Amino acid sequence: MVSLQRKREAVSKLSAHVVDHQGLPRPATPVLYELRSVAVPYGGCTEPSNVKAGGSSCPIRFQCAGCGFYRPDPSYLSAIEQHTNEPRADRKTAQAMDAAEFVITALTAQITAFEQVTDRMRRSLALLPAAERAEIEEASAVLRRARAGVCRRGLPGAADGSSVQPNACRACCGPRVPRTRAPHARWVHLLSHRGGSGVLRCPR
């Protein structure tokens, strides 16, 4: 289990390395990183209505690769790269099925957008001194462990009082999760974070 202190230290390091959907730098303060964004597939989201809804009300149905509010950081690199294999496979299937050109074009655009994010993020990291790059890698590992730990436990929140199981977590468990469930929340209630709104959110 990752301590709250270690998560805060990791957030402090990674918040300066947040990028947008084009892979361009969009650094945030740790407070903005924690309180004004919500975990979505493969990164964070700053779209106000979705943040307010705890990540369950995306206006464009989680098309993160093309959204101006998408804010990934290095802790999501491996997840983004793994996810990009899915539209690649879908594109091959669509081509084999003689699907309409707009289907192929949409999949290609999604692949290109995610590749642009990961390529630019990796190039930026490569320019850092070795010691700083090692700190970013360590912080990324801490936040990935924190997200995975929450997923394994399951979370309270179902209407019947039972736990929300890991397959309810879009942010950590992948894109095949039904959209009827919101991303998982963080154990630590935002009311404990300097006047937070009371919404539970995923650690990043």
C-alpha cells in the first residue's frame, strides 16, 4: 500500500510534466492536479462538468485523444502505449471487413493522436538529467501502484452498499469497461484537502 505522503510527493514531481492531447506541456500545480482534474482513461481530465461528476459525465464519451481537456502525464505512458494497440488491431479488422473509409480514418486519427502524446512525452523525458528522469520514473511507479492498489481493493459506492469492483475502473483497468460505471474514486475524501468539493477522485 502506498502512503498518502508518498503519493503527494509523486504528485508534486509529476504535476510539472503534465501534457495536453497534442503532447504539449501543460504543467499544473499539485493542488490543481489533485483537485481540479479527475482520472479518465490514460490520463486526467479538466473538463469542468466531468470533474464535477467525478469522471462519469464526459461530453464526448471519453474520446480523450481528441479532447482539449485531456491531461496525461508520465505515469500513464505505459497504459497509453498498451491501449494504442487496440485501435491498431481494430483498424486491421475494419480493413479486413471492408469497412467504410470514415471508420478507418477515425481509428487512424486516434492512433496518431496517442502516438503523438507518447512520442513527445518520451522526448521531453529524454532531455532531462538522468537523476531527474529517475525521480520521474520512481514517482510514476508510485502512482501506478496507488491506482492498482485501489483497483484491487474495490471501493464502496454501489447503490446497494456493496463495493464497486475493479471492472468499474476505466482509469486503471483499461478501455473495455462498461460506460455505465464511473471511474473509481480515491479513498481519501477531498473534504480533507483544503476545502474540497466532497467528490471522491482517483489518485494519479
